[in-house]
Amino acid sequence: MALSRSRKQLILAVFAILLLVIDQVSKILVKTNMHLGESIPVLGQWFQILFIENEGMAFGMSFGGELGKYLLTTFRIILFGVMLYYIRSLLRRDSVPMGVLVGLTAIMVGALGNIIDCMFYGLIFEQSTMGTVADLVPMGQGYGKFMLGKVVDMLYFPIINTTLPDWFPINGGEQFIFFRPIFNIADSCITVGALYLILFKWRFFSAESKKMEK
């Protein structure tokens, strides 16, 4: 039985709120209970909670100083607005698969989760360091300006962590780690949502593209 528009809206709203709450709660717990560089093994050494901060790009990457930070945050806000508008327009069409809406919502929430870090974390948190844990502070008394907050990352999966043998032709004798990026729930929402749409809903977007060409 096809879902009504109001039912779809309710499901997507609950889904979005749930993802956003999980993202923000996990970040706040890490920020206020761990110092930078602290690691907590979860499943042996191949899955760890490892606290780092970055200037706003996914998977621990950075982008060019304060100007780059303002541009990146602005781009995220624009992306969020475009995604929200697109999802609302698709909701008006009963023929759009629910899976497409769920995938797009996951990407939108991922963008919003990191937007919140960039916009507000510098205003409400103390600076985290290698030896101290940050506390919440009154609005405006934190470590940074509006839109210059750092994104909290903590999910680390060094699935392979070994020393290459000396005879290995590339970087012999050095440590080799497979999958070095450290990321958060918001990054995961963007990545999983995008992969899901590419792998399982490409026919929908292919059909949409053909409609636009006519």
C-alpha cells in the first residue's frame, strides 16, 4: 500500500531528527569527556573511538584558513537548503520511491550535523587540547567565532595496522594502516546515503535526467 504524503513527511522527519540527535549527542559526549588524541578501543584495535577535530571537511581534512572555513560552511548551508527544497518538491509527487527520499534525507542531515559544529561549537565549548577535556561555556565565550567552530570526529577503523617487511618494494619497514580517515556520524550519513542512491536508486535519477533532456 502506497504511503500518503503526510505519512512520508512524518517518517522522514522522525528519521532526520533521530540521525541528527545521534550525531550531536555522540559529538558532545566525546568533546566533553575526552582530550584530543585520546583513544578508546571498541572492538579490539580495528575499531576505536579516537577524538580529533578538523576545520570542517569530511574525514579529517581541512580547507585553507578562516576564509576557507567561511566558504566551506556557507557551501554546506547552501547544500542543505538545496537538499531541503529538492526533498520537499519530490514529496509532492506520489510516484517517487520512499528509498530515494530516505537517501536524500540522510545526506541532508549529514550536511546539517557538520554545519552545527562549524556554526556553534566555537561559541559554546572550551578549546580541547592533548591534555585537557573541554567544558560547555556560556554562549559566545568559547574558543572560536561564529562559523569558525571545529568539527568533532571520532570513528576510526584501522582495519589493517601492521609493519611492512623490509623487503617490501614500497615503504618497506614502515607502518601500514588501511583506512586512516577518522570521521563522525554526519560524515557516515552523507557517505551511506550517497552510496545507497548510486547503487540502488540510480534508475530513478537516470529517468529524471531523461525527463529534463526532453
